[in-house]
Amino acid sequence: FNLQLEGEKGNQEEGVCPPGGLGLILHEAAATGAMEAIEEERTVDDCGVVVAPPNGGMNELLDVGQEDNMQGQMEEFLGPQAQYNEEEEERKYYRRKRLGVIKNVVASSFGAMIVYGVYMGLLQMQLILHYDMTYREVKYSNLGLEDIDRKMLMGINVTPIIGFLYTPVLIRFLGTKWMMFLASGIYALFVSTNYWERYYTLVPSAVAIGVAIVPLWASLGNYITRMAQQYYEYANYREEHVQEQKKLPKGACHNYIIVFQSLFYVIFNLSFVFAELPMRLVLHHHLHENKHILANVKICGAAISGVIPGFNTTVLTNLPRSMLLIQVESVLMGFAFLSMIIFLVLCGPAYRPTEEIDLRSIGWGNIFQLPFKHLRDYRLRLLCPFFIYSGFEVIFAVSGFSLSYGVCILGLKSLWLLIVVYGLSSSVFSLLSLCLLRLPRWLALIGGAVVHGVLLVVLMVLSVKPSSPDQLGPLLVITALWGLGSALNKTGIS
């Protein structure tokens, strides 16, 4: 444009007028700009939405071949994969489900083991401390708590008698998993009340323990059984009755119940071992020697009932520091909370949501009548004596036998060793219940009864003297065999 102006200027100087002149050139430039503006306006429709520009100019179009290639890649990505094996993926899915069931069984077993280990360890430590006359005078002289142990044990042992009346209602209202969680929380509450030992803290917490014992064991047994049923469903997911969620055939999951109950008791019986840690690590160094504790003891064995006659009322060389006892209780409290977390986080639900809805549709009256309806089964009525005996034989092992024979013969410092041997033998011999996969199930009950019967006869005729450390070997053998009978009895009932 500048060159054109310079040319026109030169022509004017020479007296020559160009065709159209400068006005024509400016008119052509304006027309060109207007056409470009019109072309840009065509790229916007009447609604103000930008549309694809027409061919030509600065517009770019996708290549047709490139578009077809992109469409093919999209179909390949969204379509069925050539390497995808539906049966293999289904098999992997149900294998993960089965591993999840095993995780639930192991977690619930460890949770129960920790709960009872904490409970029995704290109770044993408190009973030994409260037996010592010096400790009672220093601790309880102004509080009037001399008979607190008797009232606590009464609350723990008497309350479960009526447990069958409310247990189905609690489990129906809370669910199996949440009942285990709540019961473990009550055990944690029992531990916490020992920070402030008063009648209004210890006795109510002991009664709460008695209230929670039956629901805890009922929910644990139901949970293990439900896990066995779920494992059967995940292992036989191709079966028609499993896919349609029909009732399982009779006896279909019995083998899984036997295996899971055996695994549960292998882990749970270790609670006797861990319960002795406070005794061994804390109180052991504060106990008197045998010559002081057993100085006035004249007889041992079957002739004793209750407290050992002549047993010294001062068993502690010096009183443990209050801060030390608080630290021990804090550690036990931490493990009690750990068991609650295990039940809450690691244990999966016992029922599917649809099954929970079906359970909640059962009326409260029918739920309350369930224990009595179950007793219509003659097999449960025949097992009732075994239920009662199962509780008493454990009490005899950890109190009667341990005191009348173990403490009386070996001394108080050897009590922890007897309980540890009993717990280990019960845990190991619980694996014998796996033989029920091939043998009749009543053999475990009969075998446990025979073992205990023979041992009771031996203990009745056994003549021993107080403070006889050379009798350690025979007593450990008897303890291990009693653990064998306990393992057979409990796994057989389950």
C-alpha cells in the first residue's frame, strides 16, 4: 500500500493520474475486510454457538482415516477383551471371599483370646493382692472393702444363670458382630473400674461381666458357625441351591464347622498363657518363698476344700508400688481396647443385608421363645450336663487343682507354670478334634470324659506332702492331660 502511494505521488509529480486513484484502492481494501468479517460471522449460528467453519481458509478438518482409526481403538477398549477369562476371574473372586472368611475366624478368635486373657490376668492379680492381709489393711482399712472379692465373684458367677432369657433378644437387636463388640467393651469397662476401687465401681462392673458372658459366647459360637456356612457357599458357588440362596442341605457345612471350631479353640486357649503375664512379670518378684507361705500347711490334695488350711495370710514380701499397678492396668486396658478394635474392624458381618432383614422380621415374642424351642431337640437336652460340666472342669483346673495340689505342693511362685502348661496343652490338643472329620462326633465327648475320670481317680488316691518341689514333673503331666480332656470336651460340644 505504501509502494502504491509512492507510485501515485510520483505520477502526480509527473502530471499523470492513475486509474481510479487512491480512493479506488481504499475502497477495494474496505471491501476485502468486509468479506472477511462476513466469513467469520458465518462460523457462528443464530443461537451464538460456534459451528464448524466451511472448507477453505484457515479451517482444519479431521482426516477420515484418522477418525476411523480412533473409532476402532474405542471399540477395542470398550468391547470384550480377548484375554479376559470370566471363569478364572470368578474363581479368583470367590477365593478372595474364602480368604476373607478365614480372616474373620482368626480375628474373632484372637479378639476372644485377648478379652479373656486380660480378664483372667487382672482377676488373678487382684485376688492374690486382696488375699494378702498387709495389702488389705493398707488399701482397704478405711474403705470397708474386706469382702469385695466374694461379692465380685458372686456377681460374675450368678448373673449368667438368667442369661438365656435375654441373650436371643440382644443378639436379634444388635446383631452377632455388634454383640461381640459390645461384650468386649463391657470387659474393658471391668478393667477400667480397677483404677478406682469402690463398691459402686467394682460390684456393678462384675455384674455387667456376668450379664455379658452368655451373649458373648452365644455370639462367638454363632459367628463361627456362620463363617463355616459362608465358606461352604463360597467353595460351592456353582451349586444351584447356593446361587438361588436356598437353605443348605443338611450336614453340608459340618466339616467346615469342625475345622473352624478347632481353629478357634487353638487360638482361644492361649488366653490362659497370656493371663499369666501379669503374675509372672509383676507379682512374681513380690512373693514370699515356700518356707514362709507353706510353714503351717499340713495336708494337700483331695482332703482340702476351699482355702488351704494353714496357708499364710501374708504372701507379699513388699507391697507393689501404686504406680506400677496403674501401669499394669493401663497395659491391660490397652489390650482390652485392642480386642474391641479387632471385633469392630477385622471381623466382617455374619449375615448378608437380605438375611439381616429376614432376621429382623422375626417377632420379639418368637425371639424370646427360641431357647425353649431349641430344647425340643433331644440332642440339646442330652448335651445340657456337658454344658454344665464344661464350666466346672475349667474352674477346677485353674482354682481347685491349682491350689490344692499346685500351690500346696510347689508354692505360689509355681502357680503360673501350671496354668501355662494347661493353656498350651488345651490349645495343642484342640487340633485332635479334626479327627471328627472321619470319626463319629461323640468320640470327643466320651474321650474327654474318660480322660478326666481317670485323672480324678488318680488325684483322689494321690498322697502328697506340702512343699515338695520334686513333684513338679508328675503335676505338670497331670495338668497337661487335664488340658487334653478340656480340649476334647469343648471342641466336642461345639
